[in-house]
Amino acid sequence: MIKKEKIYKYLFASLAFASLVFLVGITIVLFKEGLPIFKEVGFFEFLGGKYWYPTYEPADFGILPLVLGSFAVTGGALFICVPLGVGSALYINEIASQRQKTILKPLIEILAGVPSIVYGFFGMVVVAPFLQKALGLPVGQTAFTGSLMLGIMATPTVCSISEDALSFVPKSFRYASFATGANRWQTLTKVIIPSAGSGISTAIILGMSRAVGETMTVLMVTGGAAVIPHTLFQPVRTMTATIAAEMGETVLGSSHYHALFAIGLILFFITLVFNIIAELISRRFRIKLGLGR
Amino acid sequence: MDNNIRIEVKDVNFYYGKKSALQNVSMDIKKNKITAIIGPSGCGKSTLIRLFNRMNELIPNTKMEGTINLDGENIYSSKIDVVEVRRQIGMVFQKPNPFPKSIFENVAYGLRVNGIKDKKYIREKVEKSLKNAAIWEEVKNRLFDNALGLSGGQQQRLCIARALAVEPEVLLMDEPCSALDPTSTRKIEELVLDLKKKYTIVIVTHNMQQAARIADYTAFFMMGDLIEYDITDKIFTKPSKKVTEDYITGRFG
Ligand SMILES: Nc1ncnc2c1ncn2[C@@H]1O[C@H](COP(=O)(O)OP(=O)(O)O)[C@@H](O)[C@H]1O
Ligand SMILES: [Mg+2]
């Protein structure tokens, strides 16, 4: 008996350990392959450089257009997924009947799992041509198209986590509010939403980190021009799309190759920071509601 | 109409779905008195007092029959604004449930949702309510700290202050001490005795000594029936029904 327990213990311990090893391994590779570029280009020159011409002679490795491309697409996506996601979470939690709830919740979780290539394909063949026509643009593949697709894509994530946060708000808060003579709207805006506020922020940040890291969709719908965007209605190229598009063509160990890894490294830090912020906020949230750590 | 009656319960039945929780309950709650509701758990005590401020309406699939009058007016009449009823009848719950807001904002909440904007008035009202709830001295230097940092007993008195701030006529308390230690319980009991000068109080309690200590009237319920309702002394010394006697002497429950 005891022996069996020990086997399980070691089995699970090694599995847990393995995932840690992978994470550390990935980090080491990112650093090892990414850092050499900074011997050629200074860190700030890399981050702030306005030109990304990796295959020219001499090459330019400035990722500012890519960073701005990522931010434009992600920022635009936020404007779509926050109202949609939080709004639908409020609907499910506050207004939907029990029956609607049992249908809607799993449906949204399924939507969150739809592969990004599906969104990308839909965006490319339906949304982009439609936007091009409707807005009279020279091309349909723009930052806005990317924002729209990413926003729709991140909505289920934002909705699902926000809904969890709302359902964590103890019923007793609601009763206390009604008992002092508040109506439904006041209870919602003055008690429920503020109590779930940090949970909702966590949802938004996680949705954002999904949008920043998304590759397939943006590659297919944003047009891929590595220039600094001036409006949302022009083609852009994000950091992820750059890596995905160019990694196959680059020579192993070349400057271009190292530069792509360095972009990966920076992305890694951006998503890490998002996730740490989300974790900190959600920890504060649990303390605030007295749910312990 | 008897001027000393604040709440009049007439032939009330209540159902959760098909399950009956109260049958044929009629009773008068007297003005400026403390009325205790006792009985074994599940007998419908909470259900009854939630009827007084129409909180049962928040539970889906429920049905209420009969009338409940507050100062002679049927609170279940379609002309009545439920928000107004809840403003007139404050409630304190079994588990202290302050909002995750500051102490000040907890008490100010009822004022704000009732449309009061005058800052000076709100400040004075918050202070007065905290004083009435006998917690002012303990919190006056930390009004803007989060209320969840208070002890259980303090939180419960804060909830009383929150209920008092909107100047209700009736205060409903559902086992307000069941989650508290003896010292805090003692404080709340003293407070309740003091509050009856201005308010009509209905208190559900599981603790018979508590009912005997503070209540003027006591109602004993069993399985949704009002078994006996009388002056507290009478209930505890010369109950007219055998079941009441069995219950208060601790033979069951
Ligand atoms: N929300 C509810 N849904 C269904 N049944 C309930 C609900 N609340 C109470 N009941 C039932 O109604 C009866 C009375 O409950 P309650 O009023 O809470 O009793 P008490 O407060 O005296 O313990 C119990 O049988 C209980 O199971
Ligand atoms: Mg109860």
C-alpha cells in the first residue's frame, strides 16, 4: 500500500517537475537565441527602431512598427471584447433565467475553445472583403479587421471569467442591498460590479494577453505591412505575425534569426507581466471578498 | 385599528414551490416592543420575517397568500412600492454582511440609494447611526477603513447601523447573534433593548435564554404553524400548550 502511494507521489511530482523543466528550457532558449542580436543592435535601437527590413543589405532591425502594430490590434480588440464580454457576463448573471444560463454558459466556454484559424479564415474570406467594400478601403486586411476578429475571439474568455467573478459575489451582499431599499440597478452598479471589479479586471487582462499572443488570426487578416500605423484602417504587422511569417525563411543562427527570437523574448515578458498583474489583482479580489487566498 | 399594532399578519400561507412553509399564520406585532420568534430550525422563522419586508420575492418560485399590514396598509397591495417598504422595515441578517466598502460607505449606502446627496447630512446621519448602533467609539478614527477588517461582532453592529441609517420604523433581525461570541452577543442584546424606544423590533432567535432576556412578546412556531404567541413571561413560565413547554424546557429542538 505504502509503496503504491509512493509511486504515485513520485509520478505526479515528476510530471509537475517536467512542466517546470519545459518552462525553464523555453526561457533559456529564448534568452540564448534572442540575446545575441543585442551585440549588433543596441537594446533601445532594437525596441525603438522605426524600420524593420531584416533581409536588406545592410538590414534594419527596428521593431517599433511591430510593437505598435501589436498594440493597435490589441487595443482595438479591447474596445470590442470588454463591452461585449462584460455585458454578456452581466446578462448571464443578472438577467438570464436558469434555463438560459444552463445553455449560455457551456456555449460560451465552447466558443472560447474554437481554434483561432477558424476565426482567421472567417476574417479573411468574409469580414475583410466586407469591410473593404463597406468602408471603401484600398485593402480589407487592416489593423481594424484584426481588432474586430481578436475582439470577438477574446469575448468568450472575458465573459466566462467575468461571469465567474460575478457569481463569486456573495448573495448576502445582494440581500443587504435590497433590504436597505436599493433597486436592482443600484444593487448592480453600486454593490455587485464594484465587488466583482478586480475579478472583471483580471478577465480583461487575461483576454488582452490572449489577444497580444494571438498569431494565426492576425497573420491572416491584418495585411502584414511592417510600417508604423497612423490609423486603424491600414495594414499592420504584429510581433507574433512577424515571427510566424519569417521564421521559416531565415537562416539558422543569422542576425535575422536572433532578432526573431528577441521579439519572442519581449512578447514573453509582455504576457508574463499581464499575467502577473492579473494574478495580483485576483488575489486582492479574493481577500476583499473574504474568500481567503 | 389598534394604535399599538405596527404589523398585522392575517391568514398568511407561504409556499416554496409546492412545499408549504407557513400555514394560516395570524399575529399582531406591537409598536415599540421586542417580539421574539422561536422554534426548531426549519419551522419557518426566517421565512416569516422575510415576508415583512418582501424579501421572499427575491426567491424564485414562491407564493404568498393572505395580508400583511404595516400601520394599517397592506404591503402586498399592488399600489405599494416595494422599495418604500424595505426602507421602512430594516433588516439585519444571520451572518454579518457588510459590503466590501469603507465603514462610512456601508452606513451611507442606504442614504445614497435613496437619493440623498447632501454631504453634511450624510456625515451627520452616519455618525448618528453608528452611535445608535453602539459602535461609534470603536470606529470613529477609522471610518474609511474597509468594513471587512472589523471583528464579527463589530460587523454585525455596523450592519445594524446601516439598517438604522434610513430611519426605518421596524427592525427585523434574523438570529443576529448566532455567529457571535458571548461578549458581542451581550452587546447586541443591550443595544436591542435600547433601540426598542424608537423602533419596533422582531428578532428571530435560536437561543431561548436570549428571547427570555430581551423580548416582550414571544411567538413559538413549529413546522410552519404558529403554536403559541403571548407575553414572553407567560410563554416561559406558564405556556398554555404542551408542545411549547416541551420545547422551552429543551425536551426537543
Ligand atoms: N430558499 C428556499 N427554497 C426552498 N425552501 C426553502 C427556502 N428557504 C427555506 N426553505 C424551507 O422552508 C422551511 C422553513 O425555512 P426557514 O424559514 O429558513 O426556517 P427557520 O428560519 O425557522 O430555520 C424549511 O423547511 C426550509 O427547508
Ligand atoms: Mg432561519
